[in-house]
Amino acid sequence: MNNNNFEIIVKTLAGLEPVLEQELVRIGAKKIKQLTRAVSCEGDNKILYRINYESRTAIRVLKPIVELRANNQEQLYDEIKNIPWENFLDCSKTFAINSVVYSEIFTHSGYVTLKVKDAIVDRFREKTGNRPSIDTKFADVRINIFIQKDVCKVSLDSSGTPLYKRGYKNKLGLAPLNEVLAAGMILLSEWDQKTDFVDFMCGSGTLVVEAGMIALNIPPQIKRDDFAFKNWNDYDANLWENIKEKARQQIRHEDDLECRIFASDISLSAITITRGHIKNAFSERIITTQKTDFRKLKLPETPKHIIINPPYGERLQKTDTDLFYEKIGNELKQKYSGSEAWILGGNLQSVKKIGLRPSKKKTLYNGAIECKFLKYEMYSGSKKKKYQ
Ligand SMILES: C[S@@+](CC[C@H](N)C(=O)[O-])C[C@H]1O[C@@H](n2cnc3c(N)ncnc32)[C@H](O)[C@@H]1O
């Protein structure tokens, strides 16, 4: 390991590990390894800051500081108290602890959080007579505890507010996608940024805004400046400014875009929200919006890269949901030959009613709902004949 390099754990959503790995390669991280809902790597502060600023699929970026073993609560307390916390925290700063526990010894994450807090506070009290305060919402320093069996990994959370909060969303539509999931779907779909991009059930516009940011190479966190690492003792303000400056220089001009982006929805309020989010993220010129039923949508006759996230139909009868997916299938076959479509479907039985055979299938989670992310290719002309 290079002297300034350290281990970094980047958390993401299930199914997005491969695209996060590609992002980390591009950013220049070393020793990259996919884990479950995370990717580990090595890098220095520059890499840590760049992941926070530039990764579209990272949820939070952790810097492990200690790995210890504990077989009971007392041992955990003692080991945590032995960590030189004054290197990371002082009494003028607030802190918060988040614990994730997979262990038969430690069964309650809330209790682990309490024990860790006691150990840190007691260390400060004994050494200085004073203690840093807890602030669960706006803590300066965030500590992450991950316990598996008897192994406890203590990390500093460099992100603070999770990275799916990009700062362009101020209104929630009906069942909006998480920004990290939307960006991950676009990256998984291998959109070439030359083919026109379409979401004809755009809701609050997450997919089209993320597509626009990808096409314009806008850093996902361009609107945000609160990152937990800025409260760390080793924070390097010059390095941070340089990273932001360099990334901003790479932003493409609107006139250099090689594709168009179309967003539509049957609901007027969804379109109003989408327009607001587009305006917050970049310029309204980038995306054409339209309030319309997807069956009435008329677009230029060029091949399209379609990504949609239809309603899950919890409130609909199964037959209605089946019929809805059948209509999506018919529409794709009739109007979009030569295009490809990716559908995030939460209703696995109804998705089959699309009546097209998916050429790729991935499992993703929209919150707690298991979804299939399916690719359909609507061949035209000779290719169609060949595949039929
Ligand atoms: C699950 S939401 C999409 C959420 C969106 N991806 C986001 O991030 O906000 C499904 C959307 O499909 C729209 N919708 C339902 N039926 C439609 C139809 N026939 N034509 C167009 N849009 C429709 C709804 O209005 C809703 O906004």
C-alpha cells in the first residue's frame, strides 16, 4: 500500500456493485473488490474526495480505522475505548454512530450504538474532563460500526448525508426512484449517450435528470457542499477545491450533446415536478417534456434507448396490471422497432405480459421491493426476420 493510501469501503445498492466498480476504476482507486452492496478499494484522500464528488452509484464512502474482536459487550466497550479518538474527534465537535450488526453475540444494533457511545464519551471525560455531544441529525463526525460474528469494523463515514441526495429534488412524485438506483440503471443499461433517451412514465423525472447529468458529465454532487470529511482533522481544503474545479472543467456544453432526452407522463403534476427538477439540475433546454399517455406519445422516428419504471399496481387488480403491461408490450412492438427498452418491474408475474423475450435480466431492489430490470430489443427489418 502506498504510504498515503488506506482502505475505503464504498456502499451501494444491491445489483449496482459492477457499475460502481467501473466508476472506481475510472477514478483511479486501487485493489478494487466487489462485496455485497459495497465495493472495497484503496486510495488516498484525493480518491476519497473524488468518489464522494464523482461517483453516481455510491451511497456513502467509509474509511475503516480499526478492526477489532469482541466476544461480549464489556470487551467491545474496552476495545472501543482504547481507540485514540482524539485523532478523529474533539469536544467542540458533535458525533453520531450508526451500527449494523450480523452476530449472535451482539443482537441489538441500538445497544451496540449505546455501548460505543459510552466508550467514546468515557475516554474523553477521563482524558479531558469534557465530552463531545451527540447529534444524530447534523453530526460533524459520523462513526460507522459493522459487526459480523465477533469481528467489529470501526469506520468513519466520509459522506455524511447519503450521496443519493444530490440536491436537485425538492418535490416527491408518486413512488420516486432513488437517484443512485436511477443512475445505476442507466449505467447498467450501457446507454451510449448518442441514442435518444426516453422515459415515457417519468414521474418526478429521476431517470431523465440522471441521464442528462451523465450525458453532460455533470458531477452528481455539484449542488452539494456538506460532506462529513470536511470536519475531519486531516481535511485538505485545497485538494477539495482542485478536485471540484477539475471535475467542473469536464462538463460538456449543452450544444455538444449527441442525443435528445424525452420525458413524458400521463399526470400533469408529475410533469410539473419533473420540469422543476430539470431546472434545478441544469437547463430546461436539455430535456423535452410532455404530459401525455404513453400510447399517444409521438416522437421522432429514430432508434431510442427507453428506460421506464411503470407503476407497481399495488392498488390495481391483477388483471388491470396484466393489461397495463400488455399495452406497454404492444406499444414497444408497434412504435419502437429498432429501439431497445429497459423496464424496472416490481410485479414479476405481470411483467411477463409484455410478450417480448428479455435479452438481459438483472435483479435490483427499489426500496424493499425486489424488481427485475429487463432489457427488450425491438428488432427492425432483416434482423427481426432472422430472430423470428
Ligand atoms: C413508479 S412511477 C415512476 C417514478 C419515476 N421513475 C420517478 O423516479 O419519479 C410511474 C409513473 O407512471 C405514470 N403513468 C401511469 N400510467 C401512465 C400512462 N398510461 N401513460 C404515461 N404515464 C403513466 C404515473 O403517472 C407515474 O408517474
